[in-house]
Amino acid sequence: MKTNYTFGLDNFGDIPLDESGEAVTHAQAIRQVVDEAILADKLGVDIIALGEHHREEYSISSPEMVLAAIASRTKRIKLSSGVTVLSSDDPVRVYERFATLDAVSNGRAQIILGRGSFTESFPLFGYSLQDYDVLFEEKIELMAELLKEKPVSWSGTTRTELADADVFPKTESGRIETWVGVGGSPNSVLRAARYGFPLILAIIGGAPARFAPYVDLYKQAAKEYGTTAHPVGMHSPGYIADTDEEAMELAWPTFKTAFDAIGKTRGWAPWSYEHFKREVAMGSLYVGSPKTVAERIAHAMRAVGAERFDLVYGFGPVKASDRMKMVELYGKKVIPMVRELLEKS
């Protein structure tokens, strides 16, 4: 039986640079993402996934709004969050927004639920980090019920209870495709299996093969819970250029800037070039020519057991023109080569 591999592009709304090397405005950055998604749609990329952040260095705080703009100018590409920070949102509103997106896009909406890579949304929307675990646990439970598109009765400690509440609009298919994004917590893997959600692994460092046990855990847990073990996806950062040398030269300063900025909030040491090279050679950075990136993606998908791969492109301060070229190389060259390599294995 032929495996149905899917390939997407992830963008967190990083602020790109213009041709003079100056950062563009937040508004320009959002329009840039729309243009990139239009190109991805034309090239046959399966999914565009947009992250939710509430920080100065990112332009997208409302993925579904940008996805709606993309919906109006594309035909087939799936429109996904990457991720929706459910802990600091309201599941009813999340359902309503994505059901609306599903309507205007003719059924192309997709949600990836997660805790998010930062915590600034908690104080911003009036939530306490002391409730970090219970917020996600209760809200994903409610979200699972809402996705059935039937009247919901629910009670918990994090929001007002619902009594036979019906939520609108309903989707034409009867359900919004919804995944759970996991960064490496076994409990999160078990939770995805318990509610029967497909799993996507955020792999941003180290050898991809170390995540294979999570796929095994997911499948075994789904079996024990009596739910469906869906195909598993993975997402990782990358940089594609015409040659390996060009990709390395362009990617290094952008990745260092991005990872060092994240590291300041998490206690990471500043990135060294040696660490960067190790991640490119053996870890989870997909940097190089289309052929090199395709070979590494195919190898990683086999090692993890993934049937979906989303490339995080435009990570850090990348020129807007280089981002467009990455989208073009990914759609025209990388994806066809990865498919061919996987079908041979």
C-alpha cells in the first residue's frame, strides 16, 4: 500500500529583511507570508502552517486571520496553525474561528494545538503560569468535545461550564482536522493518543532518530486507549539555497541570531559555528542545496517513522527575496526528490 506523504512549510512570522538589509515592518512581514503561501500553493506544497507569537520579533499573533487572507488567494493548500496556543485561548473561540476559516477556504482549515514555545501569552491574556498544566489538560479535553460538532456539556476549573451548548458554524465535513504539536514530552504524546489526535513532533535539535520512541509510544498508547493511531508528522528548521556552500553561508548568521535570542530566555549558551555544523551534519537543521536537503529529510522521516514533514523556513532575519527562493526550491525540487527517495525505500 502506497504511503500518503505530505509536505508543508512553517512560518512563525519572523521579520524578514529588505534588499538593503533592513528589517521590514510587521505589516510588510505579514504580507510577505501571504505572498509566500500563494507561491507554495502554485508549486503544490501541501500545507502552510503559521505560528502564534506575541513578541516583537514575530509578526503573526493571529494565524487564522493571515490564513483567511491566504485562503482568498489560493486554491488547494491546507491552511494550518503551527501552533495554536490553546492554554491561553478559549476552545470555543478557537473552534469558531477555524470553522469560519474552513468555510471560506472550502474545507482547507487545519489546527495544530500546542502549549507554544514561549509563555508571554499567559500574562497577556490574564492566565497564571502556575496553572500551566491544568490549563492545557482541561482545554484540550473541551476542544476534543467541541470538534464532534454536537451540543457540549463540560465543567472544569479554568472557564465557565457549558450545559448542552451548541457552537456554530458547523463545518461541511463534520470535523476540523486537528493535530497536537509536541516538543518532546512523553505525557504530551500520551495525551494526543488518549484523545485520538494526530501527532506532530517539533524537532529543533539533536538526531531525529531519538524521537522514534515517541512514535512507538504514541502507537502503543492509541492501541491501549482504543483510539486511532494516525500518521505522525515532524517539523524542523532549514535553509535551502542553490549550493551547500551558499546555504551554509546564508543560514549561519540567521540561525545564530534566532537561537541566541531564544536562548536568552531559556538559559542556553550562545551558538557556536561548530554546534551549527553538527546540527546540519547530524542533527535537525536541514541546510544545503535541494539535493542535500531532500536526502536529509528523507533520512529523517525514515528514522522517525514520520509521514509528514514541515520545513520551518525564514527562521531569523532572512532577506525576503531569499525566503521566496526557498519556497520555490522546496516546492519545485526538494519535495519531488524526497517523495522519490521515500518511495524507493
